[in-house]
Amino acid sequence: MVLNVHVYGMESVKEPAELSAIEQKNLKNKRLGLKLLWLVAGSLLFAFALVPLYDVLCTLTGLNGKTSNTAEMMSKAKLDSSRSVTVQFTSNVMPGLGWNFYPKQPSITLHPGQIETVVFIAKNITNQVVVGQAVPSVTPGIASANLKKIECFCFVRQALQPGEEKEMPLRFFVSPELPADVKEMTLSYSFFPAVEEDK
Amino acid sequence: MSTTTVAHDEAHHDHPTGLMRWLTTTNHKDIGTMYLTFSLIMFLVGGSMILGIRAELFKPGLQLMNPDFFNQLIGVHALIMIFAALMPAATGFANWMIPLQIGAPDMALPRLNNWGFWLLPPSAILLTLPFTLALFGIGDGALATGWTFYPPLSVQGGIGVDFAIFAVHLLGISSVMGSINIIVTLFNMRAPGMTLMKMPMFAWGWLITAFLLVATIPVLAGAVTMLLTDRHFGTHFFDAAGGGDPIMFQHLFWFFGHPEVYILLLPVWGFIPQILETFSRKPMYGYKAQVYSLWAIGALSVVVWAHHFFTAGMPVPALLYFMYSTMAISLPLAVLFFCWIKTMWNGSMSFETPMLFAVGWIILFGIGGLTGLVLADVAADAQYHNSYFVVAHFHYTLFAGGIMGIMAGVYYWLPKMTGNMYNEKLGKWHFWLTAISFNLTFIPQFFVGLAGMPRRIPDYALQFAEFNMISSIAAFVLGLSQLLFVYNIVTCARGGKKATDQVWEGAKGLEWTLSSPPPYHSFTEQPVIK
């Protein structure tokens, strides 16, 4: 039985039971095709689901040097004076932000659990009010979860008047759970032009 | 109504003729021909772009173009070669040959098939239009980020990025539709008695490819959509200042991008063994082992993506995982290589053009695979990353492994598709010119890459001058040799010595039981496989 023209038009007029073999095959093909579309929709959803998943994974594991940007309780700091760790500071200003920005001290050495305050200096070198947002990153990545901030200029956006220079403090400690082989870590801040919030 | 007819002949149909025939056709052979023709044209377009690059790199300093235009050529060359040349060529073969090989009257979803093809020309126009617009002072040219669209560059780029994003959307929709069609065809339309494990290897290669496409193309579509909203609608998926992360784009992109490599290669791994068995005149060695290896490679390909950006910063356990899983792919691949060689072993071999390409392909693709192992090594990759070594490596896999494989397929099936034999002498010339100039183009790039020449830069240090000059001259020979290929195809389509039904003495499989060229409607009565 050979029948391969005009079958599409006939599909709608006949009951499924009356369909010829080829028509039934066409119907079966359409059904499998539609099922596969669900697979496509699934992968598309998966792509967007990766965004929150990626964030969760990064904050949990410190992959990628992401550190928590929320305040820690001071009471969590328990001093471990048996060892010390050196924390180095670096800074970047991203394109579009007319600031000078640098750490006042290149590094400090401290015991895990010891609370310290360090200062970064920012100066607006333009003649306009400029708002910036600092984004931290810690190397090595496995130690990033151990850098605990009590107070930081990076928690909120910072506004500088034209020509204004400001000392920006960071109060932090390194948690005693720091892996034993980490003797040095680097905290880097990148200042970005602040993104406009929805009004 | 002519629905009651039992047997069809050509004259019986009232198909449209001329342009309307091609616009409205749902015939798998017509659509296959259109895919293959489109692919050949885009292969020449993408090739001329890279000749511009090689001309600029002929000697140090900036001679012909500004760096921005250089970057645009590089990115569009890659997108065209991957999405508009290699993928449509494989889909074209699938359309032509899968129904013939499994004894089906046509593809399962013929109208979807037509739509899938006709999305391609608009996307090719979208990709290249910004070049023309720039001539009239609109925008600043095509996408200049390389084909990988990395932010923040792609967020800052001009309208070329938007054009490329929409082109990728269209190309993605097209290949997803093609894949769904192939999966349905292979599952539902096989001739009675042809179990999955009796399918020709080409069908297997494509089945896995199609599943990979359906699973990963939507991820790319999602990633470039996020890029689009970052550019125009104030989202911050990849903007660190807004809480996003540019590295996340690399994860999303390569989650698609690595399987894409196998998407380009699996169809070729399918039909090369068929060519080898034909010209060795003995059955394929290790059919089951090959099928399982193809599945293993398909599965592994989706879990190794981060080896493309080892240097972006990752914890050591992640580096180790991605290194070992990447290297694990070489195990099933080694099984495939063994089967290919064993198929030829003790065979009564003859070296017609398809066989020359197939054997050359094994050697050159092998070099591509081995240099990939070097790059997969985390410690070594720190030196090789982003250098010309990488460029040479992936051209061994994608030009030799992809395009030269496709050429083997073209010479193998051209007599079946056109009914005429191509010019064997010209074919052999084409093979030797291509193989030699290809090696002369890319071997020097391994050396300059090892010595530290970075990719995607229009100028270079003086010590790389000689090797780049060799590479450029060879690239022009390689480019011009392809004109032989085009000439051979065109003359073969127009006439020549008539091909027999079996065409090749050792050819086996259902497609060789039909006449050359096959009738417009074939296997309307499905054959029964015992």
C-alpha cells in the first residue's frame, strides 16, 4: 500500500481507527517530535537554572574566589595564636569609573580569629558625583569562605563628591577553620561604576 | 484527487517547478541537496575571510586592515565554518542518505525539514550583513569578540554582536528542528527488520549527534539571550558590578561548546567506517564496539567543558576532575581508531579519492586528537592556552577531522546523488593539494604557538615571521585547491560517465541497491531486512 500525497489533509477527517498505515505512521512521528520538544524546553530551562545554581555553588564552595558580602558576627572569631596568615590587598578600578582607589597598606599578617581593620583610599578625580560598588574576590579560592568581614565598604554603594577623598575601612578576621596549608591569601577589590537601580 | 494511486512515477506529480520547487519542497533529496549546496557556498565565504587574515599575517606589522576588522573576520569565519558550513554539510548528508540507508520513503517530518533549511540563509545574512552596513556608516561592523562571545567584551560591543546573537538563535532553531527530525526518522521509519543494532554506522553517529544538539543548543540559546538582555534590558547576568559573573558565561558557553565539537565530528565518525569497509572490501571491524564508543564519547562530551578555560581560575580539585575526564575521552576514541585501522587490515584496498580522504583523515585527525591530549593537561595548558598551538590543534580536528571527512563523504556519495562519476584524476589532485597545503599551513602554527604567539592578534613579534609566511602561502594554496573541488562537483552534477547502481565494487548497504541517481521517491515500498 503506497500513499504519500495529500495524507496531511485527510488526517483531520478520519477517526484514528480508520487511518491507513501511513497515516498512523505520520501521527506517530508527530507525537514523537512533540515529545522531543519537551526535551528542548527542558534544556532551555536548565540553561537558566544554571544561573542560580552557579551562584549557590560558588558561595558554598568559594569556587571562583567569591566571598560572602554580608556582615559576620564578631563573636564567631576564636583566636588561634598557634599560626599566622598573611593577607595581601590589591585593587582595581573598572573602566568608566573616574576614581583612584588603592589599599593604604599592601598586606598584614595576623592570627586566625584576630580582628583587624584595614583602610582603602578612594578619590573621585572627576567633577561629578560618582557612585561606585566594590566587588571582592579572594585567592586562593578554597580559602575564600574563611575570610569573614564584620564591616566593609563593599556592603553598600559608595558615593563620592567631586574631588572628594575618602578612607574606606574594612574590619575582618580570618576564621580559624582556614586550611592549614594556606599561609598567604590575597583580597582583591574591583570598584565598578554602580549600576542604576530601577526607580 | 490522486490519493488512490498505487505506484507513482515522476510525471504523475504536480510539483511546482523552478524557484517554487526549492522553496516549497519537502523531499528529503531536494532538501539534502540544498543543505549541501548552502554548505559549499558558505565554506567558500568563510574560507575567503580567513585568507584575509592570512594575508594580514603574511608579515609582521599592520598592512591590510585595522585590528578591529581583523577581529571581526576571525569571529565570523569561525561562526560561518561551524554553523553554516560543517553542520549543514552533515545535515545535508543526513537528509540525503539516512532515509536511503534505513529504507524509509522520506524523513519523518518533511515540512519541518523544509523550514529547518530555510532558516539558514537568513541567519547567514544576519551574520555577514554588519560588514555591509559598516560600509554605509551604520554600526561598526560584525561581531569582534571571536566566536565565543565572551563578556564583558561582547556586552560592550557594537550592533554586530546583536546580529550574531540573532543569527545564533536562528541557526540553533534550525539545527534543533533538523535533530528532532532525524531522531524521529531513526526511531520510527526504519525498514521492517532493521533493528537499532543493524543500522548503518552513519545513522548511529547522527542519532547521538542529534541528541547532543537537542540537549545543548538550547543552553547556548539561553546564554546568548542572557547576553542580549545584559546589553539592552538592564540585567546583570555577566556584570560583576550588578552581582553577576563573566566567568559564568564561559561555563554556559562551553557547556554547549564542547559537545559541539563532537556534534561536528560524530556524523563523520559514522560514515568514514563505511567508506573504509567499501574500499577495503571486507566488513567493518567491531561494529558493536564502535557503537558503544560513540555513545561513551557522546556522554563524556557533556561533562568536560571547563577544560576550555583552565586558566580562568578554578580550584585544584575542579582542574583535576576536568583534566582526567577530558583525557578519559581518548579511551573510547582509541577504540574507534583501532576499529578503523583493523577494518583496513588485510583488506583488498584500493585508493579512489574517497578512500584517500578517509585514510588521510585518520592520520590527520589522529594528530588533532593527540595534540588535544597535550592541551588537556592542566600544567601544560597554562603555556599553550590562547596560543597558536590551540589554533593548529582545533584545525587538525575540525578542518582535517571535520571538513576533509565531509569531502570523503562527498566523493563517496556524489556518483549516487548525481548519477555521474566525478573526475577521478582531479579528485586525487584535490586530495594531495589539500592534504599537503593543510599540513604546511598548520604545522608552523604549532611551532609559533609553542614559542608564545597568541591567537587573535593581527601583529606579531619578528621571530615568528618565517613560520607565518610559510603558513600564509600554504593557506592560499589550500584555499585555491578548493576551487578544484567546486569544479569537480559542478561538472559531475552536469554530466559525465554514468555511475552504476552500486558505484563502488565493495559498497554495501541499502542506498547502493537503488539506481544512480535514485528515483525522486524511493523505498515507497519498504524493503525487509533479514
